[in-house]
Amino acid sequence: MASWVGRIAAAGCLIAGLSFGVAARAEQPFYAGKRLNILVNFAVGGPTDIEGRLFAKYIARHIAGQPNILVQNMDGAGGVVGAKYLGEVAPKDGTYVGYFTGTGFIYALDPSRFRADFRTYGFVAIQGGTTIHYVRTDVPPGMKDATDIAKAQGIVGGGLSAETSKDIRMRLGLDMIGVPHKYVTGYRSSPAARLAFQKGEINMFSESPPSYRSIVVPDLIDTRQAIPLWYDAYFDGGEFHKPSYMDGLDILPFHELFRKIKGTLPSGQLWDNYLAITASDGTVLRTICFPPGTPPAAATALTEAIIALNADQDYKAEAMSTIGFVPEWQAGPQIEKIVQAALSVPPEARTFLNDYVKAANR
């Protein structure tokens, strides 16, 4: 009898031990013992890469399970190459996540470029953004003030890809003001285009505030090789907003520069399509997303980490010293609805903008 009791007790202990082991494994963080690959869709050294690596450095401390973090760059076609790789090729097990710039607008402009529908990616965080346009001071008859762009001769604007929102806005702005210009595209990264700018191959370029503050201001603006022209203010469908990361920069939004030059606010077809771009791209310039079909647990873990990152004082301090502002990530259940709305451009705007892009490539 005693032996049976002993066997039953032992069996009970074994079952309890097994149950405890299963429970312990079930409660392990999703990323325990794993590696998270952060795929940046622009080249090393560009603004997206600098921000992505800063993000990678600090997000690791906030992800439960403390995964190893590896940053990978895959540039080309205005960021589309990397974005397509994430959706079509990358593993869908939570080990790959994209840190993308500009992809949302390119998708909205031409969804057919994506075999894996970008709307089906697993979006976990977004960040709005803007673009600052600047010009060489030696452009005839001499650029001393932003309003001088109205009389500029021989403007050659440079860009990464004709369908990127910043390049389209640069061309639209010049066309609305009435500035004859040539457009040169195909630079693989902002550093490459910036070098062409310094060599005089192009004399107008556009960049995001981080690279403008950290590189353009000390290297080009302070040395009087260039002056800023305008920035593209975020438009929410009713009014314009000045982003906090433009604080301290004495640059007018495009519509105010236009009014200063022309005496009235812009209007007409070009203006309507400029607004359509800023309403879309201004909301989701930066996106952090997983491939379609990634386990929800991966998205939950990264969402929680990004919310914690927003309060990380070390991250904020290094961001200010490195890129001149603190990124403000939106993360949470509301993101999906915001992204889906931003990826929808009115059909008439899509038709016009696609024709406008084709014209630039002729």
C-alpha cells in the first residue's frame, strides 16, 4: 500500500513538475533567445539609417526578452526595394521588422509596385515628418533670401526617385512659384545627392529635419554655401501644423513663402495635389512594420517597447545631440486606422501625380 502511495505521489510530483515547466515556457517573453533584424530601406549614412540605428541602440533595452538587434540596409528605388523584400522574402516569424521612410506615399501613388499589399503589413508605430528644401547661394542672380528663388536662373533640383513625396513636392513648389528648372534623379542616398550638391552638379535639394540640422546647417548653411527655402507643413485636411522638430529653425512653410512672393495663398490643381501629398505622407513618413502574417505577440512586444522608448531619457538626450530633435512615435491600437487612411489617395490625385512622375522621367 505504501509503495502505491509513493508511486502516486511521485507521479503527481512529476506531472506538477512537467506542468510547471510548460507554464514557465509559456510565460517566456516572445523575444527571449531570439534576434530582431531591423531592415532600413535606405543606404548607410543617410538620415533614415542614422535614425534607424539610434532607434535600434535603445529599443533593445525595452523589448522583453532582450533580443540581439541587427540593423540591415537595403536601399534602392526610393526605399521600395527594402520595403518589398520585407513583405515578399523576409521571414514572417517576428525576427524581421522594417524601419521605413516614404514607403506609404509610394504605395498610395502606385499600389501595383508591391506584390505583397503594403496595407497588409503589420504596422506597430508611425512618425509624421516634413522636408526642408534648400538652394546654393551662387545660383544666378544670387540667392540671399528665400524669396530670391522666384528669380532664380538655372535651377537643377536633385532627388532620389521621381515618385518620392519630397521630390514631387520640390517640383510642385517650383512649378507653383513659376521657376524654370531641371530635375535630376537616381541618387541612391542623401549623402550621395548632398555630395553632388557640394560639387555643383545640382543646386537644389531636400532633406528631413534631422539631417538638415546635423549636417546641412553646419556644412552648408553656416558656411553660406546654401540657404533654406521652405519646409512642407503637415496638413490635416483643415489646417497646417508646424512640427515641434522645426522649432528654432527660421524657415517658412511653403504656403507662407508663396504668399510672401505672390501676395496671395496658392491655389489650383498643383496646390490641391501638393495638399494631397502632405495629408498622406506627413502622417506616416516613418513607419515601423512587420511582414504580413507575423505573430501578434511580436507586434505586442515591440509596441510596448516603443511606448517605453518614448520616455527613455538617454534616448532623448542622444537624439538631441545626434539629429537635433526627439522622435515622437505613435504606437498602439489606433495605428492601424491611421495608416489605412493615410495610404488612400483620392483617385483623381493619384492619376495626376502618376502623370506628373512620368513627366519627370522623360
